[in-house]
Amino acid sequence: MHRARSIRQRHLALIPSSVSNLAALAITRDEFARRRRQLMQMAGEDGVLLVASAPERMRNADAAWPYRQDSDFHYLAGFPEADAVLALLPGRKHGEVVLFCREYDPARARWHGPSIGTEQAVAGYGMDDAFPIEDIDDILPGMIEGRARVYCHFGREPEFDAQLLGWMRKLRQLRGGGMVPKEFVALGHLLHDLRLYKSRAELKLIRASAAIAVEAHLAAMHVAMPGRLEYEVEAELLRVMRSRGAVPAFAPIIAGGANACVMHYQSHRASLREGDLLLIDAGAELDCYASDISRTFPLNGRYSREQRALYEVVLAAQLAAIDEVRPGRPFSAAHTAAVRVLTEGLCELGLLKGDADAAIADGSYQRFFPAKTGHWLGLDVHDVGDYRVGGESRLLEPDMVLTVEPGLYVAPDDRTVAERWRGIGIRIEDDVAVTRDGSEVLTAAMPKDAEAIEALLAAR
């Protein structure tokens, strides 16, 4: 009991407890400005960079999904509203950073709340200038004229693509013919490499997000017992996240028993059964920054012999993979290490025949581990950034953040293994930051040693 309580107390100190704490974690205006300057320097004075906000999306009929800003737009502007376009115009004498956004509209404010407006976009968000979004067709083409290249996310949002092509047509129709940019360049080519390296402020937000996710997982473990339903556990996860000012970073996975063998299980309607494991894959999002944790634990508080055997293999694989997360190592090294440990374990337990070298060479291990071992983490759960550079696995550098999540999944209908193994699915996932001399596990407050998990469950 005392050990479980001390685990809970240790991580609570990491979690923001009030709105003022959350405000202290926010990215500063100076950092947003620094990001924009970096990007404009990379583009050069003959380029223009255009980034549109995420559109509001309808769930059904006239009911909208909760709004979430486009990650690239947020990274550069920190501006939270839809119907906005950020224009970065390197070398422009009258202001390089221009935002087009909604003006304050009393009628709209009555239904949806006040808009930030152009004045506050300059005063509060550090824009050089701001104009009403309704005027963009009249103003922006003139800003684009004379530039050689337009950096944008062409092909992402059809409505914005059509608008951009309209501005090009307008320039061509000018008397004497306007100087129209000769090429569109994928903005992600420049921007996503910047996003791959996290600042101190970004790392603080990811740590805070991770701490909230840890608390949510611990709360979910506390209520996850035989006889309950998967969605009851999900409700506890969501309660904790929302009470801490966060939202889910993605639709959680709450998978009891054989449901854990479905990689992206979402139904959450099954009953939790005595003797089964429960796999929870869930993360919090705080001020747009994500965490991502997976744990797998016995609903009755004790791993069975087979469950424990597979669990120890997965844990050993994860620890081996985390050891590979350090500067100078390829991104792929963690996966290679995990596959080696997983395959050797499967061979020792008799789920794979022959030796590990052969199983790795012919890919037969993928029947039990069809996934990769991790992904970048940041503003997106599966964050941006190339995994390969020049045809080779990217080398890790300080301030990159990634997940490490090996697993084993024995399908319930797999007749090639003994029945006692069937229907067991296990995943263990942590968030890891690359440091100057190694790595930091940002989600270390969440227990994963089998004995520590059993002690925690015994204290329920």
C-alpha cells in the first residue's frame, strides 16, 4: 500500500495544478518570433511562406468537432482560431509577418464568443501587421508578386489550394502581367526539420503532458477490474486529463483480453474478464503538445505464468531499445535491438521454431510483432521529421523526442502455438528525449516492472 502511494505522490509534483501553472508553461512570443525568423532565413528573400489555419470540421449535421489548430500554424503563430492565414514575407520593408484573421463580430460573438481580431493579433501575438480575412483576396496577391517561390502545404486542404491558384491567376491578369512565382515548394521540407528539435519550453510542455498521462493511467488502473466495461476505464482516463486542462492526444486504446491483439482497437464495449490482461495506450495533449504511454496489466492483479513470460520478453526488449536512444545512434537501432530480444524470447518460449537469426532474416517474427518500435513525438503524436536521410536511418541528436513501444500479439485463432498463449497482447511504451549524453525517459513515473505493477494493483 505504502509503495503504491509513494509512486502516485512522486509524479503528482510534476503535474500542473492550476491555470496559472499552465500559463507559465506556454511558449513565449519571443520563441514564436524566433521560429518565424529561422524559417524565413531558410527560405530566402525571394520566397514567400503561406500557412493556413486548420478549418473547422463538422462531426455531423451542424455539430462541429472540438477545434484543434493545425500543428504547423500553431508552431509559427500560436494563434488559436480558424479562418486565418499566416504570410511570412522575408525582407519586406513594411513588415515580414502578416496575419489575416477574423475581425470582431458582435453577432458571431453572441453564439461563439469573441474573435481575437486584427489589433490583438499585432499587440498580443507579435504580428507585424494584420488584416481581416475577408480582405485577403485583395491584399495578398500584391504581397506575393515579385517573389520567385511560394512555400506552402499544397495538396493538404483543397479549399486553400483553390484560393492560392486564384491568387496566381489574379497576378497573371494584371495590366502588363504581374511577376508570378515560378514554383510551389513543399513547406514541410523546411519547417518539419525545425520542428524535430524541441526547445526547452517544448520539452517542459511534453514533460507536463506526460505527467498528466501518467496520472490518467494510474487512475485507470485503479478502476480497471473484472466485471467492468472497457469504456468505464476510458471514462476515468478522460476525467483525469480534462481535470488537468488537457485533452486526449489521440483516441485511447482500452483493450481487454484478446482485443489487445487488434493494433488499433477502438470499440471499448467489451466486458473486462477475470484472468485477462488490459492494454491501455493513451496520451494527453497540453497546449497542443502530446504524450503517448502504453501499459499492459492483469485485471485480477497477478500475471499468469504465460502472461508474465511474454511480458518479461517485451519489457527486456523495451529496455534494450531505450539503451539505443542516444546521440549518434540511428533511429532504427532501437527497433533492431527490440526485434532481436523479442525474437530470441519467442524462440526460447517455443512460439517460434528454429533460431532467432533465421526468424529475423525471414521475417517470421512479424506474426507476433508487425509494428515498428517507435515514432517521433511533439505537436503531433506521430510527429513530423524524416526517419531516413540520404537513404540511411537518421542519426539521433539532442532535443529529439520519440516513443519506444515494442509489443507481442498472439492472435486468438493462431493454431501454430499452444492454446495457453493465444489471445495475449502486450505493449509497453514510453516517451524518450535524446539528451547530450544519452536519453531521458519522460514517462518514467509510470511503473512498468511486473512486480511494481502487481504491488500497485494490490493496493486498490
